Amino acid sequence: MTVALSIVVMSALLASPFINVLAGRGGPRWLGSYAVVGAFGFAAAAIAVAVTIGLFKSIGPQRTRVVAPDSGGGGRRSLHDRVTGECDPVLWDTFAR
């Protein structure tokens, strides 16, 4: 629940300047956008948990730890490691098993 709330709060903080300007210029109906931001935040958290559980069940815990950064926020770092060859060989040996 705290993960979902942190996603919603961060999304609302990022969207609030735009929503407030729209509410000021276009009327108070735009304040309903905060509910939409909240709904999308909770949906994103639910999808992330479902994907993680699916990975855990399908490929196991060790491989999930290797694959999960590619599908999450650490994707840029993993891509950088692959391109530059700076990846940890122990992790890739674990994944290859």
C-alpha cells in the first residue's frame, strides 16, 4: 500500500502545476484530474506487483533479480552495463543457468 501511495503522491506532485493552471483557466472541473492521477497511480502499482509476481513464478527468484531491473526503473543502468560491458559476470552466470 505504501508503494502505491508513494507513486500516487509523486504523480500528483508532478501533475499539480498543470492541473492547477487548467483549473484556473478552464474552471474547477479540471480538479477532477487529481482523481484520475490517483487511479492511474494505483493501477501502475498493481501492474508492477503483478508483473513481479509473474516473473517470480515463471523464472524463479534468482533470475527475477537479474531481469527485474531491466523492466523497472533501473533499465537505463542495465542497458548502460550491457553496452559498455561493465556488467557483473556473476549475475549473468546466474541468469544463464
